[in-house]
Amino acid sequence: MSQRGHDPHAIDGKFPAPSHHYDVVVIGGGPSGTEAALKAAQVGTKVLLVDENPVSGALIGTDVPFFFGGRATTAVQNRERMVETVFMNMPWLEPAFEAGVEVQLATTAWGVYRNGPLVGSLPGQVVGLADAERSWLVGFDKLVIATGARDLPLAFPGWNQPGVMGAKALAMLLERYDAFAGRRIVVVGSHDLGLETALLAKAKGLEVLAILELRNTVQGNTDLAAQVAAAGIQVRCGVTPVEAKGGLDGVEALVLSDGETLACDSVVMGVGLVPMIELNDAADGPRRFDANRGGWVPEESEAIAFAGSCAGLVNTGFDHASYRQDWMDALGGACGGDTIICQCEEMTLADLTGLQPPRYLERPPALQKRSLKTLLQDGPPNQDQVKRLTRTGMGQCQGRRCRDQVAMILAAEAGKNLAEVPLATHRAPVRPLPLKVIADWEESEAMRAGWDVWMGIPTQWVPYADIGTPYEEENRRRLGGAMAL
Amino acid sequence: MSAQKVVVVGAGASGLSAAWWLARSGVSVTVLDKGIVGWEASGRNGGGCSHYQSPLFKEEQRLWPQMDELLGYPTEFSPERIVMAVTPRQLDQYHYIAEMNNRLGHRVDLLDASQVREAVPLAGDNCLGGIHYRFGGHANPHRSVQAYAWALQDLGGQIVQHSPVTGFQVASGTVTAVESTSGTYECDAVVIAAGPQTGQLAAQVGIDLPLANARAEMIVTEPAPMMKLGGVDGNGLYGRQTLRGNLAYGGGPHEWVEFGDLGPETKPSTPLTRNLARRLAELFPGAAHLNVIRSWAGVIEMTPDGRPVIDRRENVTVCTMSGVGFGLSPASGHAVSDLVLEGRCSFTDIEKLGLSRFDGIEADWRISKGWLPL
């Protein structure tokens, strides 16, 4: 048998070990993540706790990670001040500091990497972190993901203007950032989330004009409903938004299905939250669908655990999936074909159901005969396929604004349950990161020296006519299979 | 007897193009795929269409500018490419490539640094110059593969997705039917163009085809301002600015991998994302502030010499492209269709892409090359 040869352009040995290693890394410094970090630190392990807040003003502007809807004040542009503000508003961190947990704020976790199927080249399991300046890798024995849940936006006419936002984004801006720019709000949805959002807004001195509920009764628990009533906030059942009207600064009024128009500056979507499973998902971690816990939820594996609403919303027996479906049907009823579904790529509902490409491409007659319906005749629904053809979900918000709704539309068109439609993939980096930040400016010499544009096989680029001529030898000498080192 | 009924195994760029060419000749074609159309390397590559090393080059160049019209669906083909250097060694290599192409009659112009910066506004002060291919270009892989599929359907061809091949029925040396999970398909001829699965499928009909599989990675940024010419490579990267403006680039070390007969279930990317980002920020300093929004990986099958195989044994034609399948697909489909119908390629000599060059290769060739998983 031959001796094992060496391929200088293969990945073998090119990833150095990470410079830092922790027994436990916790992603997300909310109360649940902090509790997990504290517990780990109390038994003497070396613990790192990172939290991405405050995220940059630029990310807030693209609705990452929450649906901020352009209603943050300019204060979010001042990074240093924001770090102070956010830290002040996380008093639960104090015991973690005292217990010796290393805490890093304004630090994003953007990827989890492990050896497994198709990857054997990593020096152990690592999580990719980044701040505003640079990125780095950290090794871990155990990872606790406590990234919370993000907003579930749903489209209706006018939803793609400043002032239409998510309940979680509102809570973050009010409680963590002290940077909400609105004053008069309407809350959409009367389940626990909607009621809690209205109560928070009221407590923070905002004017809550109404909570809208498409069903005939308040959906949240009776205690919250009583608090809402006591606060004098009106819940309007059987009423839904028809259109958000506005001007240069965004929303100015919300037209309702009962014909009334409410003068407001913000419409807060409180229909549902989606567990932020993308780190686990991008690392091929297991997941399952649980309608009562907010959709796709992660499953623990040996090295990765979950805490807080990232693991799934609290199960109160409420079917979030059907509630969202009802809302999408109601709001969708107000949508025309020209209602934007994907804000980043400016794709409309008609573009999506017609399976049409973006407007910078022509739509020849044969293409116009194709649609989501004809695609579904060829095979079961797959959101990634639809994404690549229509570009819905391919933009700079990484699909946060539309992916959940597109999946619901796809399921509806296919006549399937949402759980039967494969979840559109998440890929690292799970937060948008500038090239210069995510770049490895300290890459290994082995990586630098072994780099090749494509495979590095000496014979592959020899022109056909030159094969077997002296030119072949010259080609090898000049390029050596390596194109553009 | 000319084939009336052909089964193509593999709904990637090579298989679908072959099927489309066959359907254009009036053949009844069925394409079987284990998964979704264009779901593997065909749909997730750099989109380059400039393979001057291939005997199919002239046909590739003739066809790409016509593909939107021929298929009836957009491929996003955009002509020409620039390769730009940010190190003296790169510049030396690119100048050699230019010289070589000009000798072969493929026009490549030399550009000085200011000419590059004019054509490529994202280039920076570190640019040392470059070369301009007055041929080739790039297209959108996923859109193009879907275009082949739809054009084939429009001609009456059938595509059966989620239907892995389970076996072949052979009578007196020729394949008479292909068995799959969705049923058995009778045929006069078979095309195997199944990417990484091509080797084990060919083995089932007695054809030895040495292949090893590698995983490669790409990244994509949010849109940048549109450049005059989107096909810009260099600094060890291949890729393109898409018509939307995104910068989609790959390159760097690959990882040799193994998986089961149905292909890999997952295609993870690695922290190589960071090395790709660095190279891209060096190539385009003007884009260094742009966000990376995704990374992805694909699996590519390679022959021992890194060159394609397009050949026929009895009524079985095999096509495996060693990583240049997407760009060459308009031409490879033509060649495969010719082999199926006529037994030889009508428009160029492809003798050196034959199977016989691997006759007698050692069984452990992958070990001696080090082409093994870690």
C-alpha cells in the first residue's frame, strides 16, 4: 500500500487552535443566560458570557436582530454611550461579575463550528465572536445559547415604512436602550405578548391607543387582561389593520378594518415571537417544530444547551402557529399583489406567488407562465429554492423580516402544515458582519502559504491543446496548479 | 439505432444541459435526481463561464451569449472578466495567463493599476494591475440550472425529483432500464452526470471512474454599488458581483470528504469564512465595510488529474466535470448529446477527456495523493 501523500492545498492543519478556551460560553446576557453563567461559575468553571447589545445603529437600521422598524432615536449611533446605557439597564449582571464570570457586552456570536459530517479540520469546537472592530474564535467545552426570541413581522399595506415594528424591538428600545422615538402606538395582537407590550409602553409613558385582536376575545391570560383593563387600554376585538399611512418620517395613521383611522406614529406587531435558533441551526444542531413554543425550537446536544425563550416560548397551551396563520390570513386579505413582502429585495406578494425574479431581470413569456403553483407540481415546497429564484429572504436583514411569512405562504400554497415545510437554512455569519471585521487578519502562515484559488491540482488548468507539449511543463512551472496565490 | 428514449441521472447543470440538448433533437428524456434540481455544486458555485483550458471552450463561448434566448429563461449571463493582482507574484501569474491565452488566440489585454481601478471602482491603492479577458463572463448558477430544467420541461422532457437511482437493468452489455425509488424507467441509452455520485453509479454498470470528493466554501456580502463589469477575480479568489450587487466569492483550501451513496446530508462551512473575508477585503478595499451576510459550502468531485471525463461505454455516457461543470454546461450538454446520439462529439476533439487515461490506476491512488478525509 502507498504511503499517505500530502495535498499542500487541502485544509489539513491550516486552522490554528483558538487563543482562548472556556469551560462554558454563554451566548446572551439576558436573565436566563446570566443565570446559566452564574450557575456554571459557582461550581468553579471558567465562564465567558457575551451579549450583543447594544448592536450598532447600522444593524438597528436593517432590523437586526429585532424588527426595530426605524423607531430608534439617534442615541443608538453613539456606541460608547449606548454601552453604558445598556449596562446600566442590565442590573442582573452584577452577581455574575462577582462570581467571576467574564462578561463581554457589544459582542456578537456569529457562528458555531464543530467537527462532524464533512468537517474534520477544526482544532476542536469553537464559537465565532465579534465586536465593532474585529472577530475572533473561542474554544468551549459547553455552550449555552440564550439568545432569546425575535419578532415575527407580517406584511400588510404600508408595513414597509418606519414606525411599523416588533414588540420585542419596542421592549429592547424602551428597557435596554432608552432610545424609542415614538409616542403614540397601536399594538397588534392580544395574546400575552401584545398585552405585556401595551402594559410596558403605558408604564413608560407612551400613549397606547388600542390593542387590536382579530379573534372575538382577548387571547392573553386573564391576569394580564385585567391589568390592561385597569390601565384603561382598550382592546378592540374583531378589528385588524388595513393600511398604515404615513409620510417622510413614516407612520402617521393606521386604517382599521372597522373603517376607523387611528392617528399614531408606531404600529407594534405583537402577534408572536420566534426563538432565535440560528446559531444552533447553522451548526446543524437538531430542532423540532412545536406550535405551542413558537415554531422551530432547538434540541439539546452533548455540548450545546439552551436557556430562556431561545429554547422555546413558555408553553401555556396556546397554539402560536394557528394564531399567526389567522393573523397572516387577516392581514393578507388587505394586501394587494403589489404589497412588498421582502423589504431588502423589494419583492412583492405577486412576485413571490408568481415565482418571478427581481425587477432588474426581464421576465420573458415562458417565465411569466411559471409560478409557485407550477413549481409545487414538480416537487414538495422548499423555501431555499424559492429564495434563490425570487430572492425573497436573501437581503441584508438575512431574512429576518420575511422568512417566517414566506414559509407560511409556501405552506399555504402547498396545502401543508408549516411543520412540513423544511425550515429555510441559516448560515454563518448569523449576524451581518463587515468584511474587515469578520476577516482573519492574523491567519496562520500555513493558510497563507497553502492558499489556492481552486483545488491546486497541477494538471487542471493546462490548456487542452498544450497537453503533452512543452507548454504543459511551462504551465506547471509558472502556475504549479496554483492560480493566484 | 439512434436512441429514442434516454434516462439522464442527475439534475445538475451537466445532466440538465445534456437532457435539454437531447430533447432539442427530439429524444424522449427523463431526468432522475436524488433531490432537487441544481441543488448541489451546480447551483452554488462561482458562476464563471471562462474555461480557456477546456476543449469545450469555443462552444462555451459561442453559447453563453445566446442561452437566455435558447432556454427562454434568464441566466444572468454577463460577458468578460478582469483578474486583478494585489501582490507581485499574482501579477506575474496573471501576465503569464494572459500571454498563454493570447498565444492560443483568446484575447486577453494587460491592464495597469489605474486601468483596473477605473473598471473596478472597489479596487484600492494596493492594486498592482491586472488582465482583462475579452471573452467569458459569469452567470447565476441557480437561476441557470432552473432555466435548463424549465426549458427541458417546455420541450416535453420529464424531471423526477427526490428519486434516487437504485440500480440498472442490463441485457447483453447494454442498459435497458434504470431503477429508482419512483419506479423503473426503460431506455435506449443512459447518461450519468450525478456529480459526486457519478463514480459509484458508473461502477454499477462496470465503468471504473476514479473520483474523490472535496468540500469548498464561498461567502457573499450585501450589495455593493454596481461595477461596470461584475466578473472580477484575483488575490486567490474566484467569484462575481451579482446583478443585484452582492459580492459572491470563494477560494482557498478544500477539505477531502466522504459520505454515503445518497450524497452528503449537510454541507457545513467553517471559519474559512474569515480567511475568505480577508482576501476579499484585500481585493476590494472599497468594499471592506460591507457586511458578509452568508457563507455556504458545496461538494465537488475531482478526477486524479483535475480534468473532466466525458466518455461513452456501450450505451452509457458519463459526464463528470471536476469543478468546471457549471460554466461549461452549455457545451458539455452538446458533447454528451452527440456521444449519446452519434457516438462522437461533432464539434471538437474530446479524446483526452476519455476514461482510458485512468486505465491501470492504482487502487489506492487517493492515499498516495493525500486526497483523504481527516
